[in-house]
Amino acid sequence: MKNTFKAVPVTEDVWWVGAIDWNIRDFHGYQTRRGSTYNAYLIVADKITLIDTVKAPFREEMMARIASVIDPGKIDYIVSNHSEMDHSGALPEVIAALNPKKVFASAVGAKTLKELFLIDREITAVKDGETLSLGNRTLTFMETRMLHWPDSMFSYLNDEELLFSQDAFGMHYASVERFADECDPAVLTYEAATYYANILLPYSPLVLKLIEKVTAAGLSFRIIAPDHGPIWRKETGGIIGSYAKWAAQKPEAKAVVVYATMWRSTEKMARAISEGLAAGGLHAKLMEMGAAHRSDVAYELLGAGLLAVGSPTLNNHLLPNIADVLTYLKGLKPKNLIGAAFGSYGWSGEAVKEIEEVLVEMKVEKAGEVIRVKNVPNAETLSRCYELGKTMAEKVHCRL
Ligand code: FEO
């Protein structure tokens, strides 16, 4: 049978041999509406080297793409930049089928791969800055611990100035185009930012340090080849600059109002607050958690200066979808936010206090009064909500 899965040339010696997952819609809580790709790369050097693999069900697709360039049995080395299963799921079977001379990973990666897959063969641990000769080509390894797993590392193909960046600089975007310059720039900006907000945000201080480190080392990147989404082969400084901006988390004139509602009382409060925020000169985004997804909230919060959260009380607690989004946001550790809690209640009214407690845990600085209303907000209460929005907007402007 003729092979329908082809490799795509990235340079003369480097081929994309990954897989396209058009249908994935959830990545541990992050909604991936445009699917994803699992990028693996083949370096056809004197020592033929495979960089990363794919999610287990896509192994045949990857093997077919490799076979469109070389006999897969000729692969000498496999490098695992990141042991999360979307990149290493196919690794045990690939190792068993091809028996490469060596498999490389970071020290933590070598241990993690053994723990995840009970691989019964040696994985060679490499150190930060260590080089590997592929004969006519050289790879340099760079540890990127906690970006976003403890095992993560980059591999840099010196001669081509090509960075294999595993999850970093990637996005969840399934498309037939393999290069960023072939895609709609608006989609790339949105998906790269959504990916950063949902995956890398908690590690922003490490992202800034890494950018400083590679800048100080004077490394240049002609091509950045991530493990998800399109490959950057033009103006790679653009995506690095975006990472520096997102990681800095400098507040902008932007606010996010997140709420849930039972009988529209909390919704009326949310709308009045957002009117006040807008009157105060902020771009206010109102997000009702029955309509919005938690990963959309994470995206909107990137660069926001304010987070207001509202919930009515159900059985002495928050509404479940507010508990959901707060748990998610707490884990993402957004910085430099001010905010407020608000909500309505019928008789006990604990939800607002619960929101306040989470905002304190998230180090969201209190920006105004807490407004809690029994049953339905009257005109006076809605006016207070509006004024709260205006006051909070002034405070955001003071921090810009
Ligand atoms: Fe794409 Fe952290 O795996």
C-alpha cells in the first residue's frame, strides 16, 4: 500500500515527522478547540536522530512519515526533550521496534521515562550545555527545568541555529500548514497566547530567566521547532518577544469579571460592575461560567489588571462552576492583579467569603468594598456596584 503520510522538510537535513490530532478538545482541563499536533523531528545526519515522538495512538502515522524519508531501522539516536505522554507515549514501542543505539534525555527525564513506561534499557542522561556529535552535525542540550515539567529540556542544532523547544513556543493548533508564516497571524497570536496562559503562566519567572540566559549566551534562533503547532522559521524573535511580555505580566487597562448566576441577581451586579469598569476606562470582559470555559478566562486574564469574581450561594458554598474556575486560576498563579468578590444570596450567603479567601490565596490585592446582597439587588445596590467598578478602574490606571 502506498504511504499517504509524508515527512515535511524543515531544512535540508531536518524533517517534521509528527502527527496531526484534529479532534482533541481537552488537554488536562484546557479546552483545545482547534485540536493539536504532536511534532517529532528527524535529523538526517551521519548519526540519524529522532527528536521526540508522538502520543501513543499516533505512532503509526509518525513511523509512516519517517519511512517516507529513510528506513526507520537506520535511526541511531532518539532524544526525548520532554517525557509527558503526548511526546513520549509512542517511545516504548519505537524503542522496541527500532532498537536505536542510544536514547537521550535530561537526568530527570531519564528517570521519569523509566517510571512512566518501565522501560528496560539504558537511557543516557545529558547535562545542561552538553553536546552530542551526530558526525556532520552537533546538538547542544539545554535544561529548561519546570518549563513545564522537571524533566524538560531544549535541543539546539548548532549548525542550523535550530531550536527544538518541546512545549515552549508551541500552541494547540491542528492544521495542514507546518510553518507559522503559512498560517493566519491572528489565529497564531490567539492560540500562542492561550497556550501560554493555560500551560506556562505559573512558570513565568523561569521563562524570564531562560530568555535572559539565552540572550546572554548570544544564541540565535533561525528556526524554532516546538512540539505542538506550527514551526517558526521567520522572525523567531517575535514569539520570544511575546513570551517575554506575557511572562512579565505587566498589567494593562483590562479587567475580567467572572461570575455565575442562579436567578440573575449576581448577574445584574456583574453587569453593573463591568459598566463601572468601562466608564473608568478599562476594557472589561464579562464572563458567565455557564457560557465561558475556564481556559478562556485564563486567556483573558493574560495582561489584565483586575479580576472580579461573583457567585450566589448554593447549599452554603460557591456555585460549582465558580469553584472550578477559581481552582484552575489559583494553579496558574497569575500576578499583579487587584480585584473584588461579590454576589447575591437567599439566606446564608457564604459564597462571597469563599471567593475572598481564594483571592487572598492568589495574592489578588483587594481593590474595593465587598458587595453582598440578599435576594435581589435594588437600584441603590446596583449603583454601588457601578461605583465599585469605577473606583477599581482608577486603581488599575494607577498601576499601569
Ligand atoms: Fe506537550 Fe507537556 O506536553
